[in-house]
Amino acid sequence: VMTRYISNPDNLKLMMNMLKEKSRNIQFEAFHVFK
């Protein structure tokens, strides 16, 4: 489900914007999702 969501460019941009706005700890957790 996650990879199909990320494969959509608009969703990927949204995710990146969310990562920038969140704290470092949340960024780290989200990074593990991308692995």
C-alpha cells in the first residue's frame, strides 16, 4: 500500500512537505518506512 501511495508524484511531494514540517524524530520514523 505504501509503495503504491508513494509512486504517485503528488503524494510523494505531500510526504516530503510533511517530513520538512515535522520534528526530527518523526522524520527518522518516516525514513524507516521508505527503506
